[in-house]
Amino acid sequence: QGLYLFETIDSTHTYVSNNLSTIDHGSVLLAYSQTAGRGRRGRKWSSPIGKSLSLSIVLKEFAAQMKPTLLTQLTAAALQQALSETGLPIAIKWPNDLLINRRKVAGVLTEAMFERQVLQAITIGIGINLNQSQTDFPTEIHTKATSLALETEAPFFADKLIAQFLQYFEQFYQDYQQSLDPEPFLSICRQESAVIGEIVTVVQGDKRRDVEVLGIEATGELLVRDLSSQEQMTLISSEVSLRNP
Ligand code: ATP
């Protein structure tokens, strides 16, 4: 296992994919700024120098049942538990965002990494907003993003949070690897969900539909009911974004 520390880097995930063969299972990469941080489907993740934290964990030992979707849920649950130790109300917006009062404070990005079409590793990245002021965020997310410093009204030091997150993550991961039962972390995702019981707009490509969120399935998929057809369906995390209607 290795610990890789970067003051600034283009993207921790890009570093992992370029150095895959030399990075051991369980290695952790930490960066205090990314110049090309990524979100899902090529979206940008803003992480200005000294104000945010990016952490990636490289996994090379996992059972076939441990799908990336479920590992995203596992990570969101670990991050929810660690962030809650600040005393702030932390909700999980399925599948990969952590919210405080509906504003995004952290996000999870899980990527499967292949070499010659063989799965080599799953890299899980988290981005946490630590010390941004509202104007540090790009204009289009001013009202959608928040930082731990904004919420606690004091500069935020991340050392304890990093240690707590890694402890929760390791505990959930080891238990899951042994039992292959996702319920312990899925029950946190359900209990702390920002969307279960809510009406949300599902955006899939250029299609939008309003649904009521009913729950999270054992596969990590979201169970919803379409408000116009009344039909129940499950949503796959890699394909959709949820918005407030
Ligand atoms: P959304 O969160 O809008 O539903 P998504 O879940 O598909 O979209 P993610 O990959 O989770 O997208 O995150 C990328 C999006 O998050 C960006 O498009 C931007 O709107 C927003 N974003 C980027 N940087 C930050 C940040 N530091 N804090 C909060 N939100 C951010």
C-alpha cells in the first residue's frame, strides 16, 4: 500500500490510470488541488488550490459482486458518516453527492480501469469542498455548492476528516469483501437519503421525467415511480442525473 501526496495535480484519476501497474491495492492519493478534476460523464469538478481536497483509493482486490455502482454507495456512506462527525446535517443524493441543506459539499467518482480490455483496478475518488467562499465556486454553481468552512463559519482543517473517512471506508470495505452483503452501507444510503420520498426530475440524455423516489435496491439502483405513467422502474446510476423539478 502506498500514500501519494500532491500539492497540486491535473487529476488523481488520470495519475492512477497512467501508473496503474506500479500502484498497489489500497493505495491512497491525496491532492489539495486538481487543475483538471473530473465529475461523471466528463463533467468538471472545481477544486481551487488549498481550498479543496481530492482523495483517490485504488482497489485491485475485489470480488465480481463488488460492482462500481455499489462501491460508489459504500464510499458515499463512509463519507456521510465521517462528515457527520462535524455535527452538520449531511444527506446523500443518490448516487454520488453529499449535501448540506441541499447544497453539494462533496462528490464521489468511481472508475473501472482496464488494460487491454482486462479490468485492472477500480479507483474511487472523492472531492470535498473545504475552505471555498461562495465566490470561489464557478458562477453556475454559486447557489448549488457549499464548503465545510462556509457551513461551520470557521477555517476547516481536514486531517481528522481524512482519517475518519479512511477508517469508515476500510471497515465497510473489509466487511463487504467478507460478507458480500451490501446492506450495512446501503441502509445508511437509504436512511440518510436526500431523495427518497421526494419528487425529482430524472435527466437522461435529453429526456426528462418527473418521478417519486421510492428507495434504493440491493443492486444500488434507484427505485422510482414515473408520475405520468405511474410505472415503477429502476434507474442505473451511470445513466442519469437527478434535479429538483
Ligand atoms: P449533478 O450533481 O448536477 O446532478 P452529476 O451528479 O451528474 O450532476 P457530478 O459528476 O456528480 O455530476 O458532478 C459534477 C457537477 O458538479 C458539475 O457539473 C458542477 O455542476 C458541479 N460541481 C463542480 N465542482 C463542484 C464543487 N467543487 N462543488 C460542488 N459542485 C461542483
